Amino acid sequence: MKKIIYLDNAATTRTAPEVVDAMLPYFTENYGNPSSVYELAGASKEAVAQSRETIANILGATSKEIYFTGSGTEADNWALVATYEAYKEKGNHIITTKMEHHAVLHACEYLEKMRGAKVTYLDVDENGIVKLDELEKAITPDTILISIMYANNEIGTIQPIREIGMIAREHGILFHTDAVQAFGQLPIQVDADNIDMLSSSAHKINGPKGIGFLYIRKGVKIRSFIHGGAQERKRRAGTENVAGIVGYGCAARRAADSMEARTKKERELRDHMIRRIMKEIPYARLNGDPVKRLPNNVNVSLQFIEGESLLIMLDMEGICASSGSACTSGSLDPSHVLLAIGLPHEIAHGSLRFTLGEDTTKEDLDYVVDKLKGIVEHLRSMSPLYEDFIKKGKK
Ligand SMILES: *Cc1c(COP(=O)(O)O)cnc(C)c1O
């Protein structure tokens, strides 16, 4: 089989073998419904409680503040929609940014179109960082919620979360953060970081797909989002995804235990890759903040080329990466995140994201940069834009 170099860990990760091992008994032996009363069900109930405890401990929260969901997307939707419903008597204004994940942006658009919400989408600076003075200025007496992501999934920029949380707190406004890319990568503490609600998802940290959680600080009024049984303290109905929750607990524990050493290694590898690309490929640009950046994120624009063509050619070499276009939706619109940091369309189109994983090696990255150099040269040699540019340059 062809060797695959997987550098799309912001899209999803490989489920770690020990996570799979931890999950298996909850399909085969301990298959009881946690809500049932007999002994068989006790094992499932206990396992769910343990995972909840593990995750709460990592965040400095209590178990009662962790609510399992079916995904990070669901957690984001829940935080926005249900908070809006619970607090709309107080006001109808929400503040977020232009570079959030679609799970937040589209939930906001829904609230605007269908529920009468007013939403401010803050600009960010050229590295993708929220401007705190603009955040303060956007606050009105009607503001009930600020939702700003902990770290961006495309360009890796890490926000000044503690300061944002402080501003929210000083104004008596709730603060939600989408921490799907940050949980397990950065040492998050909900109290010190002034966070009221936080979304996360297991499959981004070597856990299984289809399981997430929403942290909701004690005292925050939040309505249930999925209606039915009494699961998740009557806030999120539906029989628990027991195996998924067990896998999440295991993945979260692993990520927390290995965080320091793993992210140190990833930062070194990340910077090695960035240095090589910037040095060896002309007309390359690093997107996102060079320092306030997720340990595993490399996002570059390579002028005069289409990101989609790059992806296809990388794929032929067994390299999995992602581009700056919303190709998943079938359109070729450039990424809203790259536009938010001010890139012109044509540069945003030539963007690539590589996201390292826990198994990524320096050899992998050197192989990728070597291949990338050749591919870029080849594509530019066929690019009319590049030809024009060179001709003009020579005049
Ligand atoms: C992946 C991701 C999500 C969505 O999580 P799912 O569990 O895949 O629904 C939300 N926000 C960010 C920042 C993400 O990276």
C-alpha cells in the first residue's frame, strides 16, 4: 500500500488504538442502557460518570457542568440557540467574529433570520486576532452573549481568551468559546480563562467521531436543545453514546497527559516546516500569527496557484492536506477566514493548510516540502498569472 502522510489533523484525527480498546467492551459486554436499573446497566452508567469526571478535572470544572453532545457542531448550536432563548428577554444582541467555524456562524445567521437576533461579526487583525477595543465598543445594553473561538481551525490563531472573558464578565455578558481545536492542545482552565460555556469534540484529539461536549458554568440559564428523555440532567435527551463517551474520556486523558511533550515537539516540527517553505519556495506567505498559533498548524499561501490543484497533486504523492477554499460545499469560494484577515481572493485561493498530528515526524515534513517545491514549480510553469508577473518584472 502507498504510504500516506496525513497532515489534516484539524479536519479529524486517527482514533488512537488504546482509545478503541477502551471503547470496545461498551459495544460487546457492557452494552446496557445507563438509564436502566439492573446491574448490567451499572457498568455503562459508571463509565459515563468517569469520563465526565475526567474531562471536568482537565478543565478545572465540576462533572455537573459537562454535558455530552453528538458533536462539536451540536455543542456550538446549543450554546448559541439555547442561550439566546433563555436570555432574550434581557436583550437580543450577540457578538462573534468573522472567522468563526461555520457551526457558530450559521447558528448566528439562523438566529438573525428566524428569531430576531442582532449579531455583530467583529473584524480581526491581519493575523486573525480579535481587537479588544472593538469588542468593547460593540457591546450594547442588549448584548447577552459573546462567542469567540479559542483557536482557529484554519490558520491556528489563538485568541486572548482570558481578556475577552474578563471583558464579558465586567459587563455581565455570557462568554462562550468554541474550543474544538484548543482542547487537548492548550492548557485551558475555565475559571482562570473566565469562560462560561465551552464546546469541544473528541475526533479532533484522537478520539472517536460523533461525540462532543458543552461545558456550561453552574448558574448559567440554558434550555435543553434536544427534547426527550431525562439524560444529561434533562438538558440533552437521547440515550448516551456510551462507547463514544468512554473513548472521549480516554482521549482527553491521553491528550492532557502528553500535552507538554507533544506540543513542544509539534511546535518545533511546525516551525521547521514553516522555515523551509518560506526559505525554499518563492512568493510564499505564512497566514496567521507566527507565535500565538496552535502547535500543529501550518497555513501558507503560494501565489499564482490554485489550492485545489495543489491538493490533487499532493494527494497523488500520498499527502493529505487541506486548502483555503470551501470545496467541501461544492463551491470554490475562498475561505471566509482568509478573507477576514484581509487576503485578496486570488491569494486566498492559493492557500494550503497542513495540520500535524501526534505521529508526524520530521522525515514526513521534509518529504512533503520536497514534493511541494516540485509541484509548485510545475504548476507555476503552466500558470498564465505567473508568466504575466515574470514578464512585468522583467520590464
Ligand atoms: C471540527 C470543528 C467543529 C465541529 O466539530 P464536529 O464534532 O466535527 O461537529 C467546530 N469548531 C471547530 C473550530 C472545529 O475545528
